[in-house]
Amino acid sequence: MASDNTSRGFTSNVGAILAAAGGAVGLGNIWRFPYMLGQNGGGAFLLVYILFVLLIGIPLMMTEFIIGRRSQRNVVGAYRSLSGGRKGWVLLGVFGILAAFLIYAFYSVVAGWTLNYIVMAFSGKLAGLEPAAVADTFSTFTQGSFWPLFYQLLFLVLTGLVITMGVQKGIEKVGKILMPILFLLLILMCVRSLTLSGSSEGMRFLFKPDFSKLTGQSVLSALGQSFFSLSIGMGAMVTYGSYIRKEDRLFKTSIWIALCDLLVAILAGVVIFPAVFAFGMNPASGPELVYVVLPNVFNNMPAGTLFAVIFFLLLGIAALTSTISLLEIIVAFAVEELHWKRSTASAVSTLLVFAVGAFCTLSFGPLKNVTLLNRTIFDLFDLITASYLMPIGALLMTIFLGWCFPKVEVKDELSNGGTLKCKAFELYYIILRYIAPAALVVIIISGIVG
Ligand code: PHE
């Protein structure tokens, strides 16, 4: 298409898929998913998770893409333009920016850790340590102030630089380069893990469902995790959707992205659990799983240092493509609505996020005792965004597109102006109008009631 390189968005469908898959695939898949699965009993959690991704995740991702591409705007502008400027819906866009901000604040803490662990793995500092010393290294580092803040800021600045380069030269290019590398490294790690003796127990834990371990809370966690992992419910995919070319197929694009995301989560499980079980570690150790348990695993395996470097590099790459998508939500808003320069928007947002995110970092150390409902600042940010803001944002979005927006326009956008057949449209529309909102209401309420 003649307009490809001059348009404001992605230059190709592959570019769009890789950039958006980069936004979706992140710490959520490789750090959060395995520990959630470990804490929630394994295989049964995976099954519920897959169901949520297929039944609700894909249609909702499509919904975000429709809103973004139809309006050609950032999340606030999108709701303003499609609702004809009604204040309530504009607020939903603002809600998205707020959610992005809060996620970015705590996400960048863990992203920063990956940088420190890449450096430590590379310099051999983790090699040969006793398990207690590995745990000590992690807590000494995370409970400190200077270094965790330093790495967090470094990660934020790195992300800011990519965003300053723009949609095509920054976001799309980085996605195209890093996503294939990520897959390659992940496959390499899988082979290593599966060839360890005693790996089959981990595979059983991951793939053999035991439904007695499933609670209402773990179903809520699985839903929250699917939203978090697919970046749904706060405008990331609205923003990226506004960059997808008019001739690309939104159905196909969303399915590719969601399957990529699911595949990476499952492969991360295949890397982690066989290794964890092979060396008799605890799969339910929580957020520390990849930072404390895995280094011990690496220390016990042949060529462990090399695999430690590869693994943390993988984690860093995954984190970067996601922080890019988080910052872009905020920057696209500032550029399009407030008419700031991209570089100014990127610098100011980065500083603001650091100002708030620093509290999340310090909540592992000096601010450890500042808690609400028994949770630290970091845990609160995580809980509020993944379990509440994202599902609520998604619910309101389905009400907007399913109930307050003309069906013909939805169909028009999904079928590229009627040029595609879109056989599954009616099914999609039923999910959008009834099934997704109903499921969301039940799950939000059950989460609140506990
Ligand atoms: N989906 C990302 C991950 O799995 C996290 C994310 C959430 C990114 C929301 C953008 C928006 O790591």
C-alpha cells in the first residue's frame, strides 16, 4: 500500500503482530505465570487459564483493536471520538491511562531486577553459591535502596529511548528484532530443561490437572493473569490497534498474538517446572520463583552459568517489549491529546512513573512495613491492577462496544468495510454482549466477596 511508510502506524501485518505480541509477552508470561501456576496447584490452573484466553481473551483483544483502529486514536481519544464526546466514556479512557501508569510503576521494579540478574549471571556471581546464599543475594539486593532504584531507572530510561524513536523506528523495529530472539532463547531453554533427568515430574505438575486444588480465588487469579498477560482492559491494545493498517485482518491478528502469548507462557512453564522438580525445589515459592529457585537450578546443571545468562536475557527482552507498550499508552495520549512532543512526553512520563515506582521498589526494603490489608505497596499495585482495574476496564469496554455502539459499525471494522466474510462475527458479538460481561461481573464480585 502506498501509504504504508508515511502513515502513523505499523508498516506491515507481521510488524503489527510482533510489536503487539511483544507488548503481550512479558514478565507476565515468564515470571508471573509460572509462580501463579505454582501457587495455584499446577495443571488445573493452566486449563482454566487456557479457557479464559480462548473464550474471553481473544474476543476482548479484538474489541480493543476495533476501538483503536476505528478511532485511529490513543485510549482517551478513542473513547471520546467513538462516544461522540460523552464524558463518562472519556473517563474510561482516563481510567486506562491510570491503570497503565500503576502497572508500569510496579512492573518496572521487576524489569529492573532482570538487568541486575543479567549482570550477576554474566559476571558469574551467582555461580557456585549455596541455596541459602542465593536466597540471601536476592533479599539483600531487593531490600536495598540504591541498586534496585538504579536498575529500575535504567530500565525506564531504556524504554523511554525506544518510545522516543517512534512507532515504526522504535516499537515496530524492536519487536521485529527481539521477538524472534526471544523465541529462539526460549526453545533453547526448553531443550535444556527437558533433558534433565527427573524432568517428567515437572511436566506432570504443569499438564496434569488436579481440580481439587482449584479454589474460587485461583479462578479469579487465572482470569486476572490472562488479562495481565494479554495486556487487556486498560488500553494497550487500543493504542496498538490504532497503528494496525486498515487492510489487516483483526480476527487473524488477535488470534496470532494471543496464541503467541499463550505459547510463551506454556513454554516458560516447560522451562521452569521440570528443572524445579528435577532439583527438588519448591514450585509454590511465589514471586521469588525465577529469582531464587532458578539460580539454584542453574547451579546444579551442566553449563548452568551459560543458561543463567540466557534465561535472564530472555526475561529482560520480554520485559522490555512490554514496558514499551505500557509507556506508549501514556505517551500516545500526551502526544495526541495534549499535543506534547514525543520526546517530552516520553521523558516526563518516565520521570513521573519513577517517582511513584520508587515506592514500589522501596516496599521490599525500607518501606516493607508500610502495608494495607496486609499487603506491601508493590503487592497492592499488582493486586489492584490485575485483579480489579483490568477486569473492570474490560467490563466497561464490552458494555461500550457491545451495548452503546452500533453493531453495523463493529461489523464494518472487523470485516474491513465488508470486504472480509467474517463468518464468526455473530459468535464474537454474542461473547462481546453477553458472555464476556457476565463472566466479568461474576468474577469481579466473587473477587470482592473473597
Ligand atoms: N502483558 C504484559 C506481560 O505479560 C504486561 C502488560 C500489562 C503490558 C498491561 C502492558 C499492559 O508482561
